[in-house]
Amino acid sequence: MTPIRLGMVGGGAGAFIGAVHRIAARLDGQFQLVAGALSSDPDRARASADELGIRSYDDFTQMALAEAARADGIQAVSIVTPNHMHAAPAAAFLRAGIHVICDKPLAATPAQAAEIAGAVSEGRARFFLTHNYAAMPMVREARALVQDGALGQIRLVQAEYLQGWLSDDTHSKQAEWRTDPARAGAGALGDIGTHAWQLAAFVTGMTPSHISADLSSMVPGRPIDDDARVALRYATGAKGGIWASQVAVGQENGLSLRVFGTRAALDWRLEASEKLVLSPKDGPAQILTRAQDRSASFRTPPGHPEGYLEGFANIYKDVAAIIRGDSSHAVRVPGLADGLSGMAFIAACKASAKQDSAWVEVAA
Amino acid sequence: MTPIRLGMVGGGAGAFIGAVHRIAARLDGQFQLVAGALSSDPDRARASADELGIRSYDDFTQMALAEAARADGIQAVSIVTPNHMHAAPAAAFLRAGIHVICDKPLAATPAQAAEIAGAVSEGRARFFLTHNYAAMPMVREARALVQDGALGQIRLVQAEYLQGWLSDDTHSKQAEWRTDPARAGAGALGDIGTHAWQLAAFVTGMTPSHISADLSSMVPGRPIDDDARVALRYATGAKGGIWASQVAVGQENGLSLRVFGTRAALDWRLEASEKLVLSPKDGPAQILTRAQDRSASFRTPPGHPEGYLEGFANIYKDVAAIIRGDSSHAVRVPGLADGLSGMAFIAACKASAKQDSAWVEVAA
Amino acid sequence: MTPIRLGMVGGGAGAFIGAVHRIAARLDGQFQLVAGALSSDPDRARASADELGIRSYDDFTQMALAEAARADGIQAVSIVTPNHMHAAPAAAFLRAGIHVICDKPLAATPAQAAEIAGAVSEGRARFFLTHNYAAMPMVREARALVQDGALGQIRLVQAEYLQGWLSDDTHSKQAEWRTDPARAGAGALGDIGTHAWQLAAFVTGMTPSHISADLSSMVPGRPIDDDARVALRYATGAKGGIWASQVAVGQENGLSLRVFGTRAALDWRLEASEKLVLSPKDGPAQILTRAQDRSASFRTPPGHPEGYLEGFANIYKDVAAIIRGDSSHAVRVPGLADGLSGMAFIAACKASAKQDSAWVEVAA
Amino acid sequence: MTPIRLGMVGGGAGAFIGAVHRIAARLDGQFQLVAGALSSDPDRARASADELGIRSYDDFTQMALAEAARADGIQAVSIVTPNHMHAAPAAAFLRAGIHVICDKPLAATPAQAAEIAGAVSEGRARFFLTHNYAAMPMVREARALVQDGALGQIRLVQAEYLQGWLSDDTHSKQAEWRTDPARAGAGALGDIGTHAWQLAAFVTGMTPSHISADLSSMVPGRPIDDDARVALRYATGAKGGIWASQVAVGQENGLSLRVFGTRAALDWRLEASEKLVLSPKDGPAQILTRAQDRSASFRTPPGHPEGYLEGFANIYKDVAAIIRGDSSHAVRVPGLADGLSGMAFIAACKASAKQDSAWVEVAA
């Protein structure tokens, strides 16, 4: 099958998430990267493009127009810039009829989010958001179990995303923009809290109606949240919590989700991502593996560990299928609605924090 | 060494915690149970006492007086009645000069707690509260590590106590009084939340100044909380959370504590109680075992698992030493202050819940 | 119920296993230690007995006669001496009509084992051997699962007992006699290998017909095996292995058993002794806990970890029941047959090792 | 950088390992698959090639000649046929000056292995063998720790590779040739035992001098081994074991390695492949992660799980570097020596098994 022609905005040399998108895009052979505006610094953009052997643009607006005009132009673009630089390129490519695969969170501000929503609503191209964890096989199986009613009525939801890498006032390239309110919009809340929020919603099929948040900047002088504790209330009466922290010393990438229903509970942890523990109300807990996964979101037999990159690649694989006209799995690929929900989560948390953790309604 | 003569109030046939106290008392050979008012039902009291081969009393008041008058009377008494029946016997024995080892929480109401505090203040005998988890070796080592500064400044504290046994409207003897507001005072909050509260305070050496609570009765018709989510703020700027639930399906007795400081983090879980994971800010996590425990709170070499009963017995062992005049380890045995702190925790949570989770100061 | 009067041979101050037996005996309140010949050094014997408040004897022969003659003499005796000193006291007490609870392995030599067997065959008293691990709840459940056919036909059996404490030429009291061929008879093979051998047989209900052994003395100059690798063949065609080592650095007390059948597999590990993983041929693995245990070999609800001492106490509890005339659980208490099987295992391993690991038949 | 042009022999539609090689080859963007003789059935070969968009050959001999003659011909070829079909294509491509990346084990017979060795010795191209597990980051770190002396002198080595998928007489395509002596050469021994053998040698830097093997065909009627227990003796005095089984019900892909030295021990398990437990003789065990890995064999930060495919890709990445002239990491890529060692292991096991597990020297 001919690979889909892909472009990229951001992701120049030294970028973390750009490299991840590139691997994810090529892992299943469904995409070929052919063009990029890889950096806002034109020299760096060109050097990075040369290294990758792709067409280089100084500017994403120019790129959108030029690629749309080429017969062999890109069919989709990956946007892997800092949060505040998602909206402008996303809108430009969408309006040029080029599908957008955008890194999360959706944007740094509600206004930027609205800009993307507006462009999506014009209907010229599709928009996808890489909430990659929701594409891992056992997470998809968790969702299927909830949908099947295996958990009964859900009562308790607890999602955590704990990292320790920002426990100091470090100044790496990765750390710098993530702790800058103007570029990131939110700190731990946006960078990893939205992952936890989306993961919980993806698996449970429910979104909290109200939240109460306590946001902290644990590192002295940090102008953005680095620890967020959020209590959740669902319209169904279920309760829950999200805890996102980047000062949790010793935690590398501690994402986890626990869901308790009237009939059974689920426990999934990224550090053992190929296992899903299902604990029925009565009887022993079961360790589900890919042998039980019905989503077929993998490439190798159970016991051959797949992980973060393969999860990311699952999104690209599904996007490729959608672009090729097969929408059978479209429902499982995160998109604009997930992005807007994440922005609503961030906004509600900030509002609650300003009111000393008062319960705040989450915009639908 | 001659065993210390012990009495018991409550703990008749079929009682769970009474049997635990008896095993804990005799495990190290330091106590001999000789008398009891084992039930409020005189026939049952007598039958239970006969079974144990001890003196029986119909009434704890009479027992306190009679035992205090005997040359070979009891030196200490274990109180293992439901929460609302702690205060009266505790006060009676304390005033009779007999040391009291009381189950937690301290009482069902603040008035009852005050009654105990009053009797303790008269100084005729000592009062101990069986927050048994704080007596387990790796918990004691956790506290020692914090005291040594191994964690640096503490930023985050998360304690959980999750059980699933009350996820239905069951009617066992154990469940019955625990879900009755009059006898229990509080539900999950009192029965297990106070354990989590005390455990966090014991290890960190800090008590939150303010809390925000969301209390639920997940089982329809239940007149008491069965799920409690509590956010914590410490005067130092540290944040934390306590989550106590008795509707967490599949959880048998899921007590855990995580503490994150500026230099390192600790993770302890009851289900693997002989391990303590210490994660330094830099460098690999370490799995501490009793080989590293400095409290010497065990009987067998590392690798020979000790557990719940041995932890309980550690309290009895320390109490025996104190009664015998060796106060070197007195500081690690929970007592009145822990009990009052637990009552303040419950009161603050109830107050916060009534104000829709407003932050409430915890009485010192 | 009146406790059974118990004596002890060996187990003076500083002894490890003597203290364990004493705790196990009193944990369930079924025994009262009243007499002892606690050391071959009369002064030490007396001092230890005084410390425990029991009758002291200089000599176990004298003790057997004297106690048998007393109206309030001991009904059972625990023998906790080094291996070469099991036979003489065991025979003396058995012949005096006093039940014997003997530590493992049965003896240091086949002749000593025969001496015990002879005394048992006279039928005056019962003989029990403290293969304590076989008394832990999940091990008993493992056996029940095999008996129920849950595993189908057993194909593979792997038992390991790995310790690291003898990886050096240390000279502790515990290490000293265990590395002396005269007193121990065998090294890792006898001290821990016999546990693994008995555990495998207890759970599977099968004993290998042939073994092939490679014995090593890894520590230079050590006159006894400290590492034993044994291949197993069963008459049914099943295969297996036992690996016992005391030079496995970093291992505290690593006992484990894995059994694979045609229908399912079992995995039990002492370090997580309250779990038993049952892996069906098809479908997810299940984590069994005491909630699934049908042996009722515990005192507290699932999730309240019991361990080594409670397992040991389960033997004493069953012995008490047998002495009191209730033989309903007699089949699960190890005794002479287990001891003789262990001796046959040691003998076969030594014979195989002498013939460069040739397959050797294990005496029935 | 321009991708290296790659060919493939075997790996037509439905093949497991062919698909894995293709993903591994493209994951880091270093290779582009351009030609193949994907099946011995010409129609299937062509259909598979069309699907992949590559040049198709009916015959690998013809392919080797044709590609060598093209200016844009392949620079390397992946051989992913059944074991008995490695030698002929390997020799053809090597002699055509095309580098060979061959799946393991080296061959089905010693004669075939010799044929490959002969072609390699002619020196026209390089030969690599995909013992992929040795390319996983924590395995490489394990080897580095041994080389650094962190373990002291190695005493005990235990490698296991347990699978359950052949516990029945199943007839899948994968199962069929693997249980056919003519095509596979050996069963569990060759398919997974050689992985365990190579892994142990890779990490420890030592190869056993003698082995004693017990081979079984547990499934009735199976003409090849499906369970292999092998005892190991090293010239240094170290001892060890390899256990490879494909009838270990419930095991998906249970590869593990434990190494015990005089100073520390290592424990690595594929199911938690991103962790390496280092247990010093004294002091707590440490959980090493990629944060401690010095091989830089990964693409994402620690905590973002990489697994089987990324390990496989590490080999391709190193091969690409070697082909491009950077031999700095050549030492860590398995090749002919590993393959011949694996063949010697198989031969010694078969010889030992024929002599009822006699100790047999392993050909150097």
C-alpha cells in the first residue's frame, strides 16, 4: 500500500515529541514524512529537514499553501510545537484541506482552542489529537469491559499521572516552555493532567460534571502549577480524583487508572502497560493481557512487550485507515472533542483554584 | 519474665478484633489474659470467658473495681468494643489505676473522646491506642528515614485505605455496627480513614492544618459514609490526600502510603508490608526490607514474612516494656494524642462535607 | 480450653528456631511451655528456662522420664536441636509416650533417621515434622487445586529455595553447625532443599522416582554443599527441578514453587505468600488469596497479611487438634513419612553427585 | 541520512517474524525495504511483494545475483525463513557481497551452520544474527555491570524461557515447522533455548564448558523436544541452568535471567523488561531503569515503555551504523560466533540426552 504523505510542524533536532511522532508514523509503514517546517528558526528548520531528507519550509503558512498546491503534496500534517503554537498551524492546514494530527493539549488558551474548533467546523479536513495512552491495547480493552457492563455501575474513578523530572528548577529545553505560562497555558495540569482526564473519560465513557482543584507550585519561584489535585463529581453520583504532579520525585512516568464499579474494578498502570487487572466483586482478580484484548491494537503475540511508541503508532495506524476511508475504528481515535474537554478541565481547575477549591461546573 | 496480667472488655465469641488482640497479647509471651467482661450479654460473656479459661464479669465497672482490689488483679485491660463503648470502660479502668489498651478510633463522639481524655489526665494509668499499622517494621523504618532527613522537605503525602467488603448492603455482625452512626460515629472515615490519617502523621511527623472532604454513601440507603476523599494542606506548604473507601470492590485491605520530598520518596503498601521502596531524586529506587529496619520490630530474619498480627503484637510488646518501666520506645506507641487527632480529623471532615468541601481547619 | 503442656529440647537463649517454635506454640493459645532441656550446657539451659519461667532439665533423657512420671507432665515436646541431635531425644520422648514435634530435616544420618522410625513404629506417641511452609494457607489451597484436578495432568514441577546468607565464610552460631557435616549431615540440601522437596511433594501429591544432582561448595574451603541443583523425573513422565542455594547473594529466603499441568499452572512464592497465581491454559491468570483458600488456615480476613509464624502456628494448631482426638486434618500435618522422604532425597543426591550427576533412584 | 536498501528472504503474508523484521528495520528510519523473495511459492511471493511495494523475486539465488548487479541493489538482506532454509540464502547473499541479517537459530543442522561459516569466512560481507533480547537496554546494562565487576566473581547463572503455546498438539503455521525435526532441527531447544543460551553468555561474558540435558516431548506423538532442562558447568567453577519449555501452560513469553556473583546479583525478566534488579551482597536491592542504562539503546525517556520491537530495532540500528562504517558498537551485535555457539549448545544437549543426561563438553 502506498504510504500517506506526511508533513510536520515543529520537531526539529533535539525535540522529544517530534521524534516520537516520526517513529509512530513510520512504525507500521503507513506514512512517509516528506515535508516540514521543523523550527521557527529557518536555519535550524533547514538543517533538520536535510537530516531527514525532506522538503523544508521556513513557515507553516507557506507550507500549507504550497503543499496543498502540489500534486504530490502532503495529505496529513503532524503538529508538534509547544501548546501555544498549535492553533495557527492547525487552522492553516485544516483550511488547506490537509488532515491534522496534533499533539496535546489542544492549545494554551481557550481562544486558541476556539480557533482550532472553528477551522475544524469548516469540514475541509479531519483533526486528530494524540492522546496516545488511550490507544494502548489494554486501555482499549478496559474501555470495552466498561462498555460491556463488566464493572456494573461505576462508583469510583482515580487517575494519576506522576512525574519527578520537574522537582527542581531545571532549565532543559523540554522544561523551559512547559513551565512558561504563555507558551504552555498550564503546567502539570496541561502537560499530563489532560492525559489523565482523557484516559479516565475514554475508559469510563463518562466526564465529571464538577471538579474541585488544589493547584500548587511546589518549586519556589515557578510561575505555573507543578502539582494538581482534583476531586471529581459525576452526574451519576460517581466520585473520583485526578492527581497530576511533576514534582513526584522518583516517578518516571507514573500514569495509572483505577475504576471501581458495583460489579468489578479495573487497575491499569503504564509501567506494566501490557497488564490489566480486573477484580470482580467476588472471586479472584484476573490479570488480563493482550491475549484477552479485543481491539487487536498490536503487532506481536502477547508476551512480546509493546509500549509507548506502539501505542502512539496505533493512533497513526487508525488515522491512516480513516484517511483511506475506513472509519470502522474512528470512534477510538481522540480528536477535537477530547481536546475541548481537556481545555474545559484546565479552565475549571483554574477557576476552582481561584475560589479556594470550590466545586466548579465543567463546561460541556 | 512473669507475664503481665491482662483483662479484656468486649471480644466475645465471634468477635474479630477481640481475637486479634488476644493473639497479639500472647504472641511474645508478655501478657496473660486472666479476666474479661467479654460481652454485654452476660450469658455470652460467661460462655466466652469459660472457653478462654478466664474470670468473667457481667459488667466492666464491676470488673474494674474488683480487679483493682485483687492482689493478682489485672495490670492492663484491652478494650475491643464498638466505638461508642470505648469511653465508659476506658475511664473506669484508668480511674482504677489499670492501664488501658484501646482499639481505634478513640470514640464515636467528641464527648466520649473528652471523657477518655479527662480520665487520662488524672494520671493514674497509661492509655494506648492500637493503630497497629504504625507498629509494622517498615513503617517504623519509614518514619526513621523521614526523621533522618532522607526525604528532604516533604511536599506530597498520599494515604489510601481501600476495602471492598461493604460494597453491598450486607448485614454481617462486623458490618452492622460499623454502618450505624450511633455506634460507629463515622463510617469508612472512622474505621479505616483514621488509620490512614495516623499512619501519615506517624511517618511524616506532620499533621495537616486544613482539610477539604467529600464524603459519600455509595450504597443506597446507607446512613453513614462509605467513601471519603480528603484533600490535605500542611502549614509547611505540603499538600496531600487521604482516600478511604469500603466500596472499592476487589480491594481486601488496601492500605498504602506515599510520601514525596525534595530529596527522595517513600512508598509502602500493606499488601507487601515487608518492603519499603525508597526512591532517591537521582539514582535507582531501593527496595528496603527488614534487613534495613532499625526498629528491630520483628522476631524472625528478613524473608520470613511477618504481617498484621506481628505488627499488632509489636504494640503489645512495647506496652509491656512501658508497663515494666522501660520507656525507651514509648514514643512509638500510639496513645491519646493520636486518638484525639483522629477525632479532630473526623470532625473536620464532617464539617467540610457540610460546607460542600470547604477547607476547614483541623483542631490542634 | 486447657492448653496442652509442652516441653522443649534445644532452643536456649539466642537460638533462632527455638524461639520460632515457642511463638508458634502459643500463638493460638493451644500450648503452654512448661519444661525444657534447652541447652547441652547445663548453666545455659537453666538460665534460659528461668527466663521463660519453666522447669529445667540438664538432660533430655532424664526429662523424658521425669515428665512422663508427673501427673502434670508434658504431653508433647518440641525438638529444636541441630540435625544430628534429633534422633536421640525424639526416641526417648516417643518411648516415654510423649508426642514429638521435631524440626526438619529428620536427622543428620540415615541411621539416626532409622532410630526415629523405630521409635515411632512402637506406637506410643505421635511424631510431627515442622515443614512449616506446607502449612501456609495458599500452599494448602495449591494442594487442594491439584487434588481437584484443576491442573490436569502435571508435567513440570520447579521448586527453588534461594538464600544468600552463607555466601561468605561467616561464623555465626546459626552458620556454624549448618556447615559442619557431622552435625548437619547435608548443607543447603538438608537445611532448605528438603523444604523444597517436601513442598513440591505436598502440593503435587507426587514424589520423583529418579533424580540427578550437581552439588557445589561455592565458598572456598567449605566442607559441605552450599548449592544444589537437582533434576527430577517422575514415574508419570513429569519432569522437574529443585534448586537450593545458600550463596544466592541478595536472596533473603526465596522459596518458590511452580507447577505446570495440561490444564493450568500454579505459581507460589514465599515473598508474596498470601497470593497464589493460577494460570489456566486458556484465559487470564487469577490471583488467588485467602478469600479463595478452603483450608481455613488463618486467623484474620484476607488482606491482613499472615506469614511465616502463622504458618508455623498452623502446624501446632493441627497438632493440638490431633492430640485432642480430632484427626480430621491429620493428613495435612507433615510427619515421619515426610522426614524419611527427605532423607531419601538427600541420600539420592549425594549418590548422584558421586557419580557425576548420574540418574539415581530415590528410595521409596 | 539516506536509508540503507534492504531485501528480505521469507516473510510473506501471514509470517510472524518477517513482519517483526520489517518493523524493526524501519523503526529508526535507517533501512528501506526494496526487494524480496518473500515465499517459496512464487504467486505468494509476488502478492506479498506487491502489497509491500517492493521488487519481487521467485528465487533467492536469482535475487542475490540480480541485486548485486544493480547500481541501486540492496545493501543488506534479512533472512526470515524456517531454520533449515537459512544457510543457502545466507551463503548466496554473502558471496554476492550483500550483508546478511539472519534470524536465529543459525541453522537446522551442523552442516548448514558450516555452510554459513564458510561463506562468512570469505569476507565479502558481514553476518548478523537477531538475538534480539540481547539488544534490550537493561540487558545491555546488565552486561556492562558484569564487565565493570559489579557482581564480583560469578557463581550461579539461571536462564529460563517458558512458553505455553505448544502445550497442545496444535497445527498453526507457526507451530507446524517448529515441531518438524527436518525444518527446525530442534524444538524448544532451538527456538527459545538458544535465546536463553545466548542471553546468558552475552550478559555474563562466559560460556559453559559442559552441559547435562534432559529433553522431553511432553505432548504425545510430538517428534521433537518441547521441554529442555539443561544443567551448566563453567570452567571457572560457576554452575547454572537453562530451562526452555513450550508446554509451560499460562506462560506467554517468559524469558528471564538471574546471575549471582560474590558481590551482587542481577535479575531481569522480559515481562518487566525495562527494569533490572541489582541486589548487592549487603544493602537493599536496587531497581535499575533506563535512567541508569549506559548503552543509550532507546528512543524515549525512562518510564515510556519500550519493548520487543524496539529491542529488535536496536539490532537493525547498530547494523546500520556498522554498514555505514561506524563499528563502535559492533561488539554488541550478535553474529556468527553466537550462532555457532547456539549450534554447539543444541548438539551438546542432544548428545547428553542420548547418554541419559551425561555431562558433555560444549564444542568451543
